[in-house]
Amino acid sequence: MPQPYQEYIDKILIPEDKLQARVRELAAEINRDYAGKELLVICILRGGVMFLTDLIRHIEVPLAIEFMAVSSYGTGVRSSQGDVRITLDLNTNIYGRHVIIVEDIIDSGHTLSSVIDLLKTRDPASIYVCTLLDKYERREVEVPIRYCGFKIKNEFVFGYGLDMDEYYRNLPFIATVDLDKYGPPAG
Ligand code: IMP
Ligand code: MG
């Protein structure tokens, strides 16, 4: 069983109302930028799911959604080391389409940078990144971000799609963790 988050939470960094308000602002920007166009919104599993479903509720241009999954080495609270594999590829052709990639957080940048490089080889009409969080201090690879929810400091966060050892993605807020009090689930 995972430990109840109340035992190791440090603080609520972004409460639900702030998240929802910012998500609506991002959708409004996208509505303006893509007026008269069609969108293909690609969500990176699994962390981007909560953000995707809230964001697209407020997007008014016609859109389709697709999913990709990427695995990077390192689980739990460590981040990727630049060794990124596509574990689930798209089911659709992106040639000539306007693509927005929806991601939960950009940390070192390795994950998104690999995804963008791959997708560009398939000749979309355009490709831009929409990330909920930008942990900018940790960037190792440059990633162009067009839409960003919040810039955050170098702290491990969970909730609203982001996990700790695969749990707590369902929490409606983003919180920071007190690592001295956290123990991964057994098994
Ligand atoms: P990057 O390749 O280092 O940019 O890593 C991005 C991925 O690492 C994200 O998609 C998340 O899955 C994961 N990640 C990075 N920081 C955090 C965090 O603070 N909490 C939860 N997951 C994180
Ligand atoms: Mg992720």
C-alpha cells in the first residue's frame, strides 16, 4: 500500500483553483493562436493526462487527441538521464498537421527533446510544446516551450498527473514532498 500523502507532504505548491484558472488561460491563448486551424494534441503518458483533459475542455478549435508513452531510466523521484525510449507510438499520421505536445513537466529536457526530434522527422505543419510545469533550473537540453503553466523551482512535485512511484496522480493539486518522510510502497 502506498503511504498516505498527508504523511510526507511538504506543502501544496499549486492549489486546484490556481491550476484550473491557469489551464483556462492557456486554452485561451491556444484558441487565439490556432483560430481557423485544426489541431492534433499529443499527450505524453501518463503524467500529462489530467492536464490534457482539463485543457481540451476549454479549447474551441477543432482537435483530435493522440497519446505517446516514453520511458526514461530512473523511477521514483529521480529524473531521466537522457536515455529515452518510445514505448507507445502514435496511431496516426502527423504529416502536414498542427501539433501541440502536452506534457506534465519538463525537467532535464531529455524526454521532450527526443520526442520533438522524432516527430519532426514526420513533417508536421507545425509542432509546439505545452507544458504544465517548467523546472527550468534543471535543464540539460534546450526545449522550446510555447505554452507554460508555471515555472517551478527544483523540488520534486506530485499530484495532478505527476506521480511518486506511480501513485498520487489523481490528486487535484500539485504538492511538494518532504523526502525525509517518504517511503516508496513495498512490493
Ligand atoms: P526530463 O526528461 O528530465 O525533462 O523529465 C521529464 C519527466 O520526468 C516528466 O515527464 C516526469 O514524468 C518526470 N518528472 C520530472 N520531475 C518530476 C517531478 O517533480 N515529479 C514527478 N515527475 C517528474
Ligand atoms: Mg512524464
